[in-house]
Amino acid sequence: MADGARTGLAPVVTGLLFLAAMFFSPLAGVIPAQATAPALIIVGFFMMGIVRDIPWDDYEQAIPAFMTMLAMPFTWSITNGGRELHWMIYLAFTVYFCLPLIESAAK
């Protein structure tokens, strides 16, 4: 436990579990969205409890946290969040969301 995931075993186990999950993924399509929605709402509720711990007066931490919270619902993906962000990520984020608006306005 003290080594955490530094032993190299964690990625191997994760890879094997993902490999096994490929065969069970068609079963996930059988479950209707109405059955999974309550669980996702509860997970989102628990995630929002952490928001009160964000130091909102420290812009270096508050702005990336806020941008991450915006990115998740607008991109329909929790993986679009991040920790340490380079300034170019902010630029890419802006282009990613503004380019479709600019393209549709040009038509």
C-alpha cells in the first residue's frame, strides 16, 4: 500500500480489466439511460461537495477548477478536465469552443 501505483502492477491490472470489459461492453447497451441516470446524479452531487474546498480567492487555482467544471457538461466528458494547465491549453480550449460559433456565423 505504501508504494501506491509505483510498482507498475496497477497499469497491468487496469489494462487486463479493460481487455475483459471489451467483451462485456455490449451488455452495457442493454441497460436503459433511465436506470443509470439516478446513479450519475448522486455521483455529481458528491462531486459538488468538493467545490466548497476550492480557494475561490486564489485565481491560480479557482480559474482552472471553474474551467474544468464548465468543460465537463459542455463536452459530455469528464476526461476533458485537467490539473496543471499550460497557457496553450486555455488557448486550445477557447478555439475548440469558439471555432464552431465563428464557422456558423460565417455561413
